[in-house]
Amino acid sequence: MSRILSRARLAAVAATLACWHTSSRREARDFERMRRQQRYDAYDASGFFPNGAVMQAPPANTIARDDGPPRLPVNGAKQYAISCAPCHGAGGFGGGPIAPNLGERRPPSLRTVRVSSMSSAALMTIVTDGIGRMPPLGWQLPPGARTAVLAYMQTIASSPRTLATFADSAQAARLRALDSLERAGASVRTILQLPLPHP
């Protein structure tokens, strides 16, 4: 009885391997046939289209599909944390970890009316080419990533407060107070005695 079972198992394994081997050979043949089929390269001439070109312009009034609005702020948040938050802060208040070292001109709050009233094109130009002490990010971020960052910046004011955004807000307020005291001619001792905000 055990011999019959072992032979049946062996026959089943052999049949399975034969089917698999045949199907993998067939797939290889299909792929090779597909690879060798007639096709056009991107800049070839074509008799199919009236203008004789393979690559065609998209039809009028079509819109390119990108990440789409729902994913843009999510992707933008990640890129903002890498490229923007070190200066502008996690909450966009302007109190990032690098901001205290930028004494001459601090990074502005991204939550002001001045920034929120700027057009998307103006903001894209600033992110791409830089402004003042802000370096250009066009070489670092492709257009899709810059668009995602701008989409995230539009949602930053309505985002829920976190410990990181509170720390950013407190740091930015402290830096603005330091700057105004310094402009008023306060002594270093007065500035150093300025109390830190508490959560």
C-alpha cells in the first residue's frame, strides 16, 4: 500500500514539474515573440499618422495626470520635513533648528497673510530659485516634489498642533522677541535673561 502511495506521489510531482517546465518554456517563447514584433521607436517615421511622426501631441484640452490632489500634501509633508523644516520649522512658524543661526535675516513664517496671499507661481519661483538667504531648491527637487511641497504648505495652517509645531511656534516667538530687543539696543544680558516659553 505504501509503495502505491509513494508511486502516486512521485507521478504527481513529475506531472507538476512537466507542466511547470512547459509553461515556463511557452512564456519564454511568448516574450521573445513580443520582443521581436514590429514596433516603432520614439522618433521614427510612421505611415499611420497624417503628420508622419510616431510621437504625437496630446489632444487639445487634455490634462496631465500626476499624483493628484489627495497624495500631493502627503508627499509634500515628507519633502517639507527634509528641505524646509530645518529653517521654517515643522509648523511653518519660522522657528526651525537652523533659524537661531540666521541672525541677520530669520526665515519668515509661512503662516502670514503675506505668504498665504502669494500666487502659486510666485511661491514656485521662490522655491525653485531661492530668495534672500534661502537657497534655490530647483536643482535638488524635481517639479513634482516642489508642487507637492507647495500643496502641503497650503494645508499647514489647518494641520493639527503637535509638540513639534508648538516647539517651532515657541522658538519663532522667542527669536522675534530677541530680534526686536536687539534692534531696540538691549544689552546682551537682557536678551539672555529673556524667559523661554513653556508648553
